[in-house]
Amino acid sequence: MNWVINFMLVLLLYSCASTQQSDNLDFEFDSISNEDFKVIEEVPYREHEDVFEDVEVNDDSLAKESMARVSEPKLMVVENKVSNVISKGISLCYRKQFDSAFEIFDRTYFAFKNHPSYWNQIGTCYFLKGETKKAFLYYNKARDLNPNYVPAINNHGVIYQQEGDHYKALKVYEKASKLNSFVLTPLFNIGQLYLRYGFAEKAKNIFKSLLNKNPGDVDALNGMAMSYFMLGNTSGALAYWQKINNESLEEPYIGLNYAVALKMLGKKQEAASVLDKINDAKLGQLANYYKKVKNYIGVQ
């Protein structure tokens, strides 16, 4: 950690100068008080107090035109019921306020250093910062404390997938899912990988399982729709897209394919309406696909 390194450098500098006399010791140390030597109480880790959350990874390098049909893999972050300090740190990371986030992580090191969730959050912060090698190391640290810690295992899979090693990512997601069948994120990531490679029937079974546990999950509904769509059952796909709320249909990775399905079923006006409401500020790498969909539907 940067603060530890800096602190060690300060100690080294003071030790090298310790033989020198100083007439102004009071001035040098007037900012130090007994509070600075107070022992920080470590917060005991209890696994049942962790609350898992899903976070979609928006990675333009993955969002190629062919990927318009699926959403991106999801990281796992963890909130702790005992303290929301760690959650505040990761919240700052998602707002790209990295310096403030790392200040929180530094300040809470002694209290949470034995919490896998603490190291998992730091790893995710580095991931969001674009430093995936550091992220991987911090996920390793979480697994040093608990080799079967599902969030860190899942997040290793996300990094493998981002780097293009989809087979290894799949195996890691499968391991995470087997370790804790109640955590849905790894299962979702398996489903979207199946869709990527055209295993629509396998993907459909996974998204069906996810919807049994959470019928309103937007990405699971979209995954189910895409599974039917890839299997050639456009009407079946439409039934699932129509269950998605209007705000989510504005997301390009959902709305574009929904519009295509509507046009295929002869519903041109509805398709044009869906396309018109898509948030084009979020198109990113899907901009070319958006143009092709517009041409296909026949709108300017």
C-alpha cells in the first residue's frame, strides 16, 4: 500500500538522523498526540454478514458488434452488515474518485485486513481504474484468506474473460457457482458466455434458472430473450423482452435486438419507436450496429 511505503520511508529518514541534536523537538512533534498511538481494534470477520451484489462490467473492448446480443460479465462486490466503510470505498471507485477511495481503504486497513471482502473491494477498485494486474493480485489476497471466497473467484473469471481466455473464465465461473449455488453472478456469467459462442439451448436453461430465483432480473430476461432469438423462436423472444421495463429497454444492448425482433415480426412502427428511445449516448462500440438496425427497420 502506498501509505505503508511512505511511512517506512519516513521511519528510515528519522532513524538515519537520530544521532543529530535538535533544539526544536517540540515544534517537530507538536502534531503528535496520544491518539496517534491508539491501537485500532480489528473488526472480526463473519462470512454471513457479507451481502453480495452484482455489478455489470462496461468494457468497450468486449462490446463488439457481434456482442450486441448479450450483456457484459458481472463483477461481484460485497457490502458488510457490520460496517459500511468498505462499501463507501467501493462506491467512490465506481464514481472514479479513486484517491478518496484508497484513503478509506488505507485508513481501515488494520480493522479489516482479515476480511476477504476488504481485499476484494480493493481489487475491484483497481479493476475499475484499468489496472487489472493489480486487481488480480488483490483478488488473490482475498483468496489467501479464504480459498473458496466466491466473489474473488468470480472476479478472476471476469479478468480472464476480458483478456480473451474464455475457456479459463468459464471454468472459474463454474467453480464459483458450484461453491455457492445461492450466488447468481457466476451463473449469469456462464450464461452470457454460452450465448457468445452460440450455445443457445444451454444458455436458455441457465437464464431460466436465474428467472426462477428472480423473475424481474433484467439481464436474465434479456438473456432468455436472446436464447429464444438465437434458436429461431422470435415470438418467444419477444415475450421476454416485453417483460422488461421501458427504462432498461433504452439500453442499446437490449433495445437494439428488441427492435430487430419487432421488425422481423412485421411490427415496424413499434420497432421504430423502440429504436427512437434508445440512449445513443451509451452506444460506444455498438454505434455501427445501431446504424445497421436503423437501415434494417427503415428509419432515418
